[in-house]
Amino acid sequence: MNGTAQSSIARQQEFVSCRRVLFAILVTGLVSSLLSCDSPDSPVESPPPPTQFEHHLVLDAEPSWSADDSTIVYYHVGITEILSSESFIVNPDSQGLWIVQTVGDKAHLVLRAEESRAKFSPIDNSVVVQANLQIYRTSLVGGFLTSPTQLTSVGNNFDPVWSRDNSLIAFESNASGRYAIWRMQATGEDKRKIPLKWSTRVNDVDWFPSGDQIVGSAYDVDSQSWDLVVFDTAGTVVGHLAQSRENETRPHVSPDGNTVAFERSGWVWLVDADNSGARRLVRGINPAWSHSGKWIAYIAADWSARNGVATVWKIDVASGEVSILTRGP
């Protein structure tokens, strides 16, 4: 992204966080949150969805595949030097969105922005970006992002995700007061809150290919855990997936809509869309299906190193073959 585009996004930042949070955290045992704020109407309400990792510094997060499976965009926290198991140096100039080729391990920065996320379109080179708690649309051309078009401006808006036909974007917003799941046209027009008939917060949504159902991670007050809930665009809950006494978070639907990847207790799991066949796939977090359905990208580490770093990996779903895509300093 050029300097003009960088300045355009930077000027939008009006939100002052009650607590600056670094995505890279050293986890001792199981961690129950990445984000924490004191306001009851903060971007992530208490308790936030847990990310569970052991003794590893999380360098990268939120991978997303390009439509042709050749490229992954992800968030990098900008750690340039690890001094010890509890001390490291962050370079703000390298903090932001990066892309990596899925063959060849070549990676580079495409947008400097704290706590940002991006999702590739399922059908072309368009990219929807969360930066400074607003949502933008851009494209990846020649390995770099084009000048962005801002899609939201009211309230705090984040976690955008494309529908499979590229026509809609679902996201989380407090534009009407409390946080809720919204949808809008891919142009930013026709924003509508989904009147979800669920009493607590829903996060990390993804579309089913039909375009009329969405899966998200919902907090259940009674069990005090996060469960996968499926609801339609009218807000009616139509089912649950892989319920247990543990936390199920960050669901991502396969391209054919038959399987949902999610994370549970520091592992990537799969469950069929009819709520059958829940099975553990690989140790890691932040699962993301490739658009071919062959691969899942995820965040993992060399588990033989007790105090290692967690970066972007991929797994062949059929064979179980894994490979590392990004590496630490």
C-alpha cells in the first residue's frame, strides 16, 4: 500500500483503547484472553474468547488464503528480537499485515497497522481489512495493496468476513450502541444489524456457502464457555456444533460447506456441518481453510522447543502433512 493509502487509514484512528494490547504474548499455561478492557461496552466484552497456547510467543495471527491458494495474508506483531523467554523487542515499522507465498516462504509487509486483520475474497484479489477499528476494501495487485475504500465510519467495526459469492460482508460493530453482528453489501452500502436471538456476545463469524446461514462463537452464561452457534440472516439460531465443556472458538467453514474448522484448547478441530464427526486435526489455533479445500492454515510452533515462537503453518487436510510458512526472528 502506498504512502497516500497509509495516511488515509491513519487519519481514521479516533478510538483510544483503554488498554493497548500486543497480539504477541508469552503464554504460561493456558491463557484465557488476548484482549482486555475496563469498559463494559469495549470492543471485546469480558470474558473474551480464549486463545490457548503453552509457553510460546505468538508472532503471527489470523491467516487468510487468496482465491487461488497462492498467498496468505496474516497479522504480524513486529517482534524483531527475542531477548529471553519473557523479554522481546518490537519494531512498530514491521507490525501489521504481511503476505507470504504458500510455496517458497517469501513474505513481506503490505500495511503497517496495529491489531489489524484482513480477509481475501473467495473469488478474486479483493481484500477486506480491519484497521483502526474501521473496515476498508482494497485489492492485492503486484504483491501490494491498492489505495483503500473505507466501508464503515460509525462506531467501532472489526472482524469482517466475505460471503462466498463476494456480495456481502459480515462484521462486528457497536454502531447502534451495543456490539452485534452486522452485514453490508461489499460496497459498504445497505448496512443492517442481524437481530440475533441470543442473549450474549457472538464473535468470529463465518458464512456458509448458501449465504443464508452464519456460524459464530457465542458465550454461554450458564456453562461459562464459548460454543459454536449457527444462525440465519434473520437472527434465528438454527443449531449448535461440537458442544463440550471446553471453549469452541474461531470457526471457519470449508468451501463446500460440509465441514467447520475451529479451535479448542490449543488444537484445531473439525466437525461436520450436521454436527457429527467432531475430530481433532492438529495442534494450533486460528484455522483458515484454503479456497480449494485442500489446506488449512493455522498458527503453531515447533513443539519440541519449550519456549518457542508460534507462526503460520499449513496442513494438508487429507494426508495430515504439515509445513511451516513463516518463521520467527
